[in-house]
Amino acid sequence: MQAAFLVAPEGTEEVELTQPWQAVVAAGGGPTLVSTHTGKVQAFHHLDRAATFPVDLTVDEATAADFEGLVLPGGVANPDALRLDPRAVAFIKSFFDAGKPVAAICHAPWTLVEADVVRGRTLTSWPSLRTDIRNAGGTWVDEQVKICTAGPNTLITSRKPADLEAFCAAFVSEFSH
């Protein structure tokens, strides 16, 4: 199982990157860190700087065909930066176009709104995104993990770091099919 993890150069919530990454490794898969720039990405623990992580590929080098699925970690600044980068948005949308599963947690569904892929879908997120999701034609629910198959691919979403165990189990199961 090859999984792409898309993050901005800074602002990713560290645990929302590291715990899903470890879940892929534990399942015998290969995670790949994709970003909009080469070098390292700066993760955060809420508003405090945390660890840095080396970028494996840029969005210009990676394609959906190379992966079984896409993981979108949260953090407030991370998806806000990604949704302003047309290359990142196109990379995300390419997984939907290819019918490949996408997993997004916390604030990451902002990028899904920007990619115009939530219309007719049911998903969850950090509660402050509920209006954005509804305005984009999606249905927002307050659940630990939501698996939506009402579209061209499977969409797995969760609300926050406390949901990571269920989130990881759901997306690893889906990516392994």
C-alpha cells in the first residue's frame, strides 16, 4: 500500500501526520511525504513549532497513479496554505477523478472544499468548517469517523486528534483494498 501524505511547507498538526504515517508503516505500506516545495516541512503542536520532516516529492513530481490513496493531515495553517496553491488543489482532485480513496482530518477538508469535491458527500471535520462544507454542497456530521461512498471514490474524514485511532483504522482498511 503506497499512501501519499500532502502537506504545506509549514502548519501541519504533527500528530495528524505522524500517527497516520505510522499506521501505514504498521500495515506494511509505504508512506510518501508530498508538499508544494522541496526540503523540509515544519510541523506544529497547535501553535508551537514541533518537528520537521523531509519532503519526498513535490506536487509537480507526484501523481495519483503512484498511490493507493491520499492522506490530508490537518492543522489550521496547513490546509489554508494548500487551498491557495492550484497545484496542490489539482493533486487532491486527481485522486477523486481517479476514483482513489482520500482521508482528511480536522481542518484538512478546507482543501476538499477548494477542490470542489464535497458536493453530495457526507463528511466530518473540525466543527468550524461545517458552514464551509454545507456551502460547498456537502453534508456535515459530528462523528468520530465518517466513511462516504456516495461519489467517485471513498472519502474518509475525522474531526480531531482524539479521533486518530478510528481514522487510521478506517483509511488503512480502505487503502488496502
